[in-house]
Amino acid sequence: MKEIRTNINLWINEVEVKWRMLPLQKQYKYIMICFAAYLIISIGGILSSLY
């Protein structure tokens, strides 16, 4: 179990370093794309539950 936790922590650290290396404008763009996708999926789920 400790090995899995260690591997996950190493992976998270790698991803965080790569994220921080991105320019702020690119980070902003990715955040907006993720939010838009979340919004579309949420609206689709709400509409599908109504019909």
C-alpha cells in the first residue's frame, strides 16, 4: 500500500511541475475549456432527466 501511495504522490508532483511550467495564458485556456466541458455535460444531464 505504501508503494502505491508513493507512486501516486510522485505522479501528482510530476503533473504539478508540468502545470506550473505552462504559461499563465495557457493555464487559463485549459481551465476555461474544462469548465465549458463540465457546463455542457451538466446541462446535457439536466435536459436528459427532464425528457
